[in-house]
Amino acid sequence: MTIFNRFRVLMITMLIFTFIGCDVDSKLSNVSDRDMRMKIQECKTANSPAPAMIFACENYQRECKKRNDKAGYFVC
């Protein structure tokens, strides 16, 4: 296993533990609009994302839609 693959596995594991057992919606509501736009951009440009990243990206999209609906205009 290369160092890149080990790093990738570590990052995926950290993402999974971050999202398990916590209220994702309340955590994402604390993320600034600018950071949310950056996260969504990362999701759109990811080549073959890992399952944990796909899950996180779906959460980002849901949070962004909530913000857009609440504000009445494009937020992120």
C-alpha cells in the first residue's frame, strides 16, 4: 500500500467517524457560506470519490438547498 493510499484510507476513516454519532445538520449550519461553496466545488471536481465523500457531499447539497430556500436566492 503506497503512502498516498494509506493517507486516503486515514482520511476516509476520519470522515466516517466525524459523521457517525453527530448531528450533521447542526454542524453544517455552522459552516460559512464561503466554506460551503468551497466544499461543494470540491465535490463537483472529485474524481471517483470514496463512499464517505459521496455521503458528505450529499449532506453539503442538502444544507446548501436549505440555505437557498431560506434566503430566497442562491447562497452556495
